[in-house]
Amino acid sequence: MEVLILQAVSFQNASQIDRIVLFLHGYGANGEDLINIGRYWDADLPGTLFIAPNAPYVHPYLQNGYMWFPFKDISNITLDDIKNGLLAIRPVIHNYIDELSKIHKVPTYQIIPVGFSQGGMIALDTLVTCHQMKVAICYAGSYYPFKNELDAGVKKHALLVHGLEDSVVRYHYMKDAEAELIKLGVYVKSVTCAGVGHSISQEGILAGVNFLKEWS
């Protein structure tokens, strides 16, 4: 099995770490793309380590760009591309979360994946498949409906934030994700950002930190 190393940037003011926010960037970006959100959130989330790894695959055309998994044709992404990519990256993310938990002595339920676009898909997949994980945020992403069953003893909560004008991952993918997650028993809150395309707006950043404050 190929060993994939995730190099990360991080940010923290806390002397003691009680919680980890794990940022998962979008296709062709890198950890620096999201880590500054941690600086916005820091004052409201004391005791938090914000960490943003680069995805393990280097993008073939974008400088300093990385991918969680490649697409054969970015202009024609198929469900098989997404399914196979998620299945391949899932153990990498799970192992990374296990290592973070051990190193920082933070339980899994206090590790929160926050993803954008391709990273958002992974955040939701991780929430559903990672034992004891309770909370995740997906910005401008979607959810691939594997036939999963949740641990009945763990209540899981997801925040979905999506721009109404998103032309990359269309808005209806958020509604599809919402429906599929609810079927699984996930408690879902959705935020629609009017006039926003494939990006994270100030409204979305505020929605994210308010959501996480509920779990502080």
C-alpha cells in the first residue's frame, strides 16, 4: 500500500489543546488556503488547534496545488471517480486523525473536519465513517451516498454551507447531501449564501464558528 504523507500548517494560541479543527482544502489548493479561517475563529474557540494538511497528491498543473484524489477529467467528473477517490483516501484520513488524537491527547469526538469542495466531500465521508466522530462542516461540497449505517450510540451533526451561485459544485448538491445525511440519521443544518459562488463568504465563516461554539 502506498504511504501518503500529509504536510500541514497549523495555528493555535492555546497552551492546552482540548479540540482540533482539521481543515481539508479543495482540489488544486493547499493547507494555506484555509488556515486563516482558524485565525478568525480562534477567539471564539479557546483551546483549539487549527491544522490544515496539504493533500497527498501534487496537482499536475497548478503550482503549490494538491489533490485528495485525482479526477480523470476535471470537466467530466463521474460518480465512479468520486466513489473510488473517497474509498482510496478514507484510510489515509482515518489514520491521520488517529495520529492527531494520540499526539495531542484529544479524543476523536473533539476532532472536527472542516472541508471545502473536494475536502468537503471528505469531511462528510469522515463524519459518517469515523467511529465516535460527532461534528463536521462542509463548504461548497457534496456527499457520496455509500450504504453506511451510523453507530446508534453516537449522534452526528453536520453543517452544510453553499453559495447559491456556485457554478463548480452546483447548489443542488448541498440539498442532495442534506437529504442523504438525514436518511442516515445525521442532524443537519444548512446555510444558503445568496450571491456567492464557489467560495467561502464571511457569512459562511460566521455560520461555521457559531455552529462550532455549540460544541465547545
